[in-house]
Amino acid sequence: MQNPFESGHIKNYVLLYASVVVIMILFFIASTLFNEVEIIEKKEFNTDIKENTPQDPEIKVQSEKPKFKLLDKAY
């Protein structure tokens, strides 16, 4: 194996590293330029206190039948 410092190949390694760094910087700049930042409006809770209104008693009364019917025999 040859020493890259003696054979002059170190220049290729440095150029490769520099090109990778430049490409990363370009992608970072492109992502920050084209990234649209949305302005989020502040949400406020309704602080008005509502009075309790009586609800219809007919709605509260439900039938006593269960919603699902169980099997007569367990398997």
C-alpha cells in the first residue's frame, strides 16, 4: 500500500472532503431558504362562566336492557 502523502493522492482526499462539506452547506442553506415558517395564532380559552341549565330528564332515563346479549352457555 502506498503512502498517500508521498504519492500525491492526499490532494484528492482533501478535495473530496471539501466537496462533501460544501454540498452539506448548500443543502443547509437551501433548506433554510425554502422552509416556510407558519405563524401560529395564540389560542385563548373562553373564560366566560356558563350557568348550569337543567337538562331534560327524559334523556337521562335509559332503558335497562344491556346493549349486548351474552351467550347462555360459556364455551
